[in-house]
Amino acid sequence: MRLLLRLSAAIDRANDRVGAAIQWLVLLMVLVGAFNALARYATRYTGISLSSNAYFDLQWYMFSLIFLLGAAYGLNKDVHVRVDVLYSRLSVRGRAWIDLAGSVLFLLPFCAMMLWVSWPFVRNSWAVLEGSPDPGGLPRYPIKTLILVSFFLLFLQGVSQTIKQIERIRTGHAPGVGQP
């Protein structure tokens, strides 16, 4: 079990690093969005176009990165949406059983299915080097690749959560808590 807990900790660290990078991406996305808005107004008054479809695509791509890559980080930090009707009233082991069942029955199969069905979509995008339908837009195939990356990271985080829930069920507390 010790080896699995080390694997879980490594997955958590990797997703923490991704989450730290995403935080900076939020700031960058806001700056690009502000530039897009200002450039649109400046174009109206000056007649000189400062805006570009590439900037709009870039803003949407950053939003996509934040959303897609943030899923595993959110799961790791336990900030995802949860319907908490009975959950908070349960013991540590009871909550662990619910989380374990959710991971094994829903999260991991869903991630595996999304990897399976997304692969042809991403492969085809790379095969034609898909670009934006808008003139001057950015290529689409790199951002579509992030679909696979994000579900792979979410799958790994699901494995980590599963390991931690098994440890909670086995010991009655979170891994690393209350141990000498």
C-alpha cells in the first residue's frame, strides 16, 4: 500500500503543478480579453484595426485550457460540485465508501470512455492540421489535443483518489493523517 500511496502523492503533485500554471493562465486570459475589448473600441474611433481573430481564438483557447486542465486540479483539492445531503453526516469511512464508488463506477469509466471517443476526433484534426474557420485564426489541432491530456490527467487523479479512499477505509483517516 505504501507504493500506491507514493504513486498517489506523485499524481497529486503533478496536478498541483498544472493547477499552479493555470492560475497564471487566468491572469493572462483576462489581459488578452481586456486587450480585445479595448482594441474593438479603438478600431471604432481610429479606423485602424488593432484586433485580430487570433486574439479572440487565443482568449477562448486559454479558457479551454483553464477549464479542461483545471478539472483534475479541482478533484485533487476537493473543490468540485457535490450534492451534500447525507455526505457530511457520514463518518470518514462512510464518505470514503461513497467517494470510492463514485470514482470506480463513474469517474474512471467516464474518463476512459472520453479518451476512447476523443482519440479519432483529435487524430483527424491533426491529420488535416485543422485551423480556425475565421480568417487569421489560430490552428485548432493543438487545443483539441488538450482534450486527451485533460482526461488523462483526470483519470490519473481518479486513480489517486481511489488509492486515498481505500486508505481511508482501511485506516479510518486520510493518508498521512494521524500516522506516527
